Amino acid sequence: MKLSAFPTRLFRWFVGRQVLLSLVCLMVVAAGVSLWVSNQVNLDMDSRRWVIKSIVFISLANFALFTLVTLFMARRLVIPLGRLINKTHRLRKYPFSTEKMSEQELAYDEPGEWYELERALNKLGRDLRQKTIRLSREKTEFRAIISSMTEAILAVDMDRHPMFYNPQFAFLFDIDNMNTDDLVLSEFIRDPVVLSAYERCLTSGHTERVKLQLEIKNEIHYFNVSIAPLKKKHNQEVYGAVAVFNDVTDLRKMERIRIDFVGNVSHELRTPLTSIMGYLQTIKEDLEAGNTEQSVDFIEIIERNVGRLKLLVDDLLDLSQLESGPALKKQVVDTRELTEGVINMIPSRDHVIHIGFGVEHLKADQGRVEQVLRNLLQNSVRYVPKGRNIWVNWELSGSGVVLRVKDDGPGIPKKHHDRLFERFYRIDESRARDQGGTGIGLSLVKHIMNSHGGTVHLVSDEGQGAEFICEFPTGQ
């Protein structure tokens, strides 16, 4: 087997020590022989020389043989070590390698300490490879999980340096272009309540929960922050803390909308009900007194208020059905027939209505599209002075079919545009209520357009008329 790591230093050390030992032994033997020969008085000079030469030759031969044996033993000793070094290098350099040791390689040496050590190292390598692969997979899964979470996550160590965070946290605190390795917690989280919660968690090892308020892009966001300690498994020692920032801004908005909705509905119902109760009481008193002159007028007023209540309840039911998400009954809608039918249902109050049909058909829910056009036309007729113009145009655009309802009335100031499609929002409360509006019409328009996958927006300014643009997407 070709080795990429040969233990040269061990080889030299072993051979050197063995050669040195053999030289010392030869020198001792040579000295002893010389002393013995010099003490042999019965040997002449030639015999002595022959004995000394023979002993030197034998010693050199033994030295050469001993050296060869030493080299062979050293090689047999260090080759398994070199193979083990080579394997440890491969394990370190290629931890994900799927290569397996062959039986021939495992049985290279006879059973013994080196053989057992090599088998133990092979088993350790397989275990290390499996654990490395598992840890790498878990790390990848962990990163994917925290990256896909909508909540922001930040973990810090005991020195308050960040250990890890997800993209949501980087966006939230604008640290994409910062070198976080040199930062501490207080440099990108300024809120003292959150910092104190981190400190308590790191010190006590208990979970902390606090609330955080941040301004992001000129909008206030609210967070519920939960901070949990990170503990070592074997001794439960705290080595860090991880926080989850749960954005509850939308929940707060929904709660506010719910509260406002209940309040607005209560107010809208209370006004006509109060009027009905008042006039009924008056009629009752007049009847008891035998006075019926104004009863008809009072009954007409009660009838108008009941009609207003019915419109309000119908709009609320429509809004509830749209929000519950029922399937739309889509069909091919004749835009000309639908528009003319809506115009005939709405008294024009002597307005001049212009209609145009750049597209004759639309695939949508006919009843809902009729609601959209009716609400938009009713608003125009309600708020535009008599004799003014109203335009209704159906057009074909690159993104789909566009319905435009435009007027040359008083217009809508820009400060009202963002809230105009909210439920019960009115620009002029008293005027809108006097003219019969429920305050839900435009909210219905928005929900209907959203359910069709389309949009509605307003183009208007004070004194310049108003144009509502509804875009229905194609390919529905």
C-alpha cells in the first residue's frame, strides 16, 4: 500500500538507537578479545594477527546482519503507524467520504496491538463520519427552519456576542451590512426592557417574556419577545440565550378593527333605532289623544329608518360572506347589459351619465360585479351635484379588464385616500348619513375585487372630481 505519511523521524530514531547499541556491543567485544589475545603468551605474532582479523571480520559481518535485521524490524514497526497516520489525515480532510476499508487492508498485519488499534480507528472513523453527516444535515435543517420563520430570532453567548440570527432579525434591526462578530447585544438592541430580560435570562437560567415596540419604516410595530436560556446537556450550565421576536402588529390592528367595528355597528344601529322608538312613542301618544294628523308623516320616517337598517344589515351580511371566502360563481358577464341594468336601478338625479365599452365580456361573478358598479355609481350620484357628469367605462388593459367610474364632482382630499375603503369610514359623517349611506359600500367593493384577485384604487383630489379604477385580472 502506498503511504502518503511515513513516520521518518520514528524510523530514524529506532534505527539510530539500534545501530548505536550494536556499535557499543562490538567495541566491548573487540576490547575483550584484544585483551584476551594479548594475554596468550603461547601465540606468536602471526597467530595473534590472524585471530584479531577473524574476530573483526566476524564482528563486521554480525554488525551488517544486525543492521539489516534492524532495518527490517523498523520498517515492520513503522509501516502500520504510517497507515494509521494516513487514515487520520483522510478522516480530517474528507469527513463526508463514503469510502470503506477493504478486507485486504484491514488484514495487512497479523493479529496484534497494531491490528487492534487499526480496527478501532476504522470503527471510530465510521462513527465520526456518520455523526458528521448527521450534524451537517441537522445544521442545514436548523438553518432552513429559522430562515423560513416569520419571527425574528437572535441567540447570544455569555459575553453578549451574537451566536446566530435569522434573516428576519437582520432585516428588523438593519444589520445586514454590519460585522456582528465585533458587536455586543446592546449595540443593535437599544430597548432597556429587552436588554434587562436578556441579562436576567443569562443570570438565572429562566425564560423571560417582555413586550417591545419598534418604529420600522415610519410605522410602529409591536412584538412579544420570549427569551429562553441555552444550556449544556450534561450539566445544565447556561452558555447563552435565544430570543424569539413575535410580531403582533397585525393582531393589534385586527383587535383595533374589531373594537372599532363593534363600536361603529352599535352607533349605526342605535341612530335609526332611536329615531324609530321616538316616533313610535309619539304615534302611540297621538293615538291615545285621538290626534292622527301627523301619523302618516311619522310612519314614513319610521319606514325610511327601517329601510336604512335593512340596507345596513344586508351590507354587513354581504361583507361577512365575502370574508368567509365562499366560492365565486364565475361566468361570462355581458358588460353592456350589466351596466345598463345598474343605471336603470339607480335614480340619476338629472346627472349626465356617459358609458363606454372597450370590452364587451368579462369572466366574473355577475352578482358581485353588479354590486361593485352599483356602489360606485350610488356614491357618484349621492355626492356629485345635479347636472354634473359621470363616466362609466370598460377597458381592456395588459393585465386584464378595467372598470372606471369617474365624475367631475367636488373630489376627495388625499388625506382621506388611505382610509376610504375602511368600514364605516366617512369623509363627512352628517352629510353621508343624511344621504342614506351605510359607510360599508366601498369596503364591499374592495373585498369583492380582492376575492376576484383584482384591485381597486382611487385617483382624486379636492375640487378635481374622483375616479375609481377596478382591475379584474385575466386568466381566471
